[in-house]
Amino acid sequence: MEFTASQIASFVNGKIIGDENAVITGVSPIESGENGHLSFVAQERFADFINSSKCSVLIVSEKLLTKNNYTKTIIVVEDAYLSFQILMNLYKEMQGRKTGIEDGAVFHETSVVGENVYVGAFTCVSEKVKIGDETQIYPHVYIGKNVKIGKNCVLYSGVRIYDYCVIGDNCIIHSNTVIGSDGFGFQLTKEGYQKIPQLGNVVVEDNVEIGSNCSIDRGTIGSTIIGKGTKIDNLIQIAHNVKIGTNNVIAAQAGIAGSTVIGDWNMIGGQAGIVGHIQIGNQVKIQAQSGVNSSTKDGDILYGSPAISASDYRRNYVHFRNFTEIVSKMNEMAARIKELENNSKD
């Protein structure tokens, strides 16, 4: 597709400095721009690219502009990052949506499929499944019996949704994620570990996005719950009967053990580990690779393993970095004290 700078400016309510008829045929990262491409500058550390980028048109935050004449066309906006997101969403909408059922998709006769749905080849839709309007299900997806999927969802290739799970509206689930696998429940007996049946389900509420290769276990009894607006990165394990509130963000390779309750608007860093049967408050920030082994209060900021408050961690880490020197001085002091004691005996 081709757009002029004037057309792009109209989409984001921007003001043009330069050639309003400059033609754009693609987009580039600001560091590796190309002639005829569009990029954006939203942060001070990239401001030098306003002059040096090879892109023909740049969307720039107004606060970063220092003059009125540039060698390339500038679209001035209040927030260049937000404006670029608007353009990307518009472009995605222009690509259109797939609809219809591809050859090789298998449906149980009791399944119910809404309007304008797309189901790719070799997808299996089991008995009593309900799929909402406008939902897109790509090839090689498995949907177990009695599953409910809401409106305007996207399930990418290789997703597996086990029996009785519920997916809300406007959800995105990326490839090879498994929703509703058995929780890790075993009872130790004289003969070994006896499996405990996992009879619950998983409920994913509206506007949730789940990355690729995640595993979300069904409840032993009751539901594992992923709250509205929560965003889950790739390679994340969420155990049975975990309850996650609204608008949380969880970065890659984090793990949450069974029956933990997580509040709203939390930020959990990559490779963080959270033990089971505790409560995480609201607006908590957990640093990457932290190990959380006790409940938290609202607004806590946690570092380390076992995790402690960020301020304590930073103070303690200063001492840890100097630990060898501190031990050496303590040994010197101990030797000096012993020497003084021996002298006093003489």
C-alpha cells in the first residue's frame, strides 16, 4: 500500500513540516530506516535520528523538535509512540479478516458456530462447543467438549483448549498454548504418587492476551481464573486454582504455583517465581527473577530471591558487592583485638 504524508497526518491529527505529498510504501525501525519508509521518534535518546535517519517521513513528538526546517518530512504530534500505534492498528484492520470454514476442519454435530467465524484446516471442534461471532481459529487447533469461546477472539495455530474451559470476548491466544491441562496434583502413598483427578476448568475473561507456549492448568475443583485485560507473555506456567485479577502483565518464563491469588494492575517480571497459597496485592511490581514466598501488600516493589522490598534489596546489595572487603576488615579487627588481649595479659 502507498500513503502520502498528508494522509498519514490525517489519521493521527498531526501537523506536517515538509512535503505533504511525500509517498510512503513501508515502515522501518528508526535505526535502520529506508528511503520511502515511515518511522517515529518518541524519546530523547533517539532525537539525533530526526536528522540522520534515511526514512522519508518521521512522526515526531512535538517536545523533541528544536527547529522548523528539516531535510525530511516531519509529522508533528503530541505523542509519537501512541500515534504510531494508531497507525499500526489501522493498517492491521485494512488487511481484512478471514471468514469461512476451510476443508479438513471437523465439527461435532452439537457444536454451535457464530457469524463471520473463520476456522482453519484440521481444527477439531468437539461436542457442545460454542464459538462466538467474528472469532478466528487458525489451523490445527483442538477445542474440547463443552468449551465456550466468546466473540472476536483469535486462536492461533496449535492452541489446545481442554474440556469445559471458557474463553471470554476479544481474547488472543498464541500458538501452542494449552488451556486446561491437568494441575500438578498427586498424593504420596506407600506405592508411590497417586494422581488426584483434576475436575475443574479454566476461565479466561474478556480482553486477555496469552502468548505462545504457555500452560494454564485447570482447577482441581473449581476454576483457574485469568482476569479481564490481563496480558500474559510467552512460556508462562500458571498452576491449578490460581486466580489472577484484572489488567495484570506477566513477562516471559514466570511461574505461579497453585491456589495463589493475584490482585489487579500488577507487573510480574520475567522468570519470576511465586509460591502457592499466597496472596499478591494490587499494583505490586515484582522484579525479574524474583522468588516470592510470602503474601504482599498493595503497592509493594519486590526484588531478589527470596524477594524483599526493593529499597531493602538495593541497600543490602551495596554491602553484598563489598562483602569480601568487609570480611577482610573484620578479620583484621579480630586479629588486632586478639593481639591487644595478648598484650594485656603480658
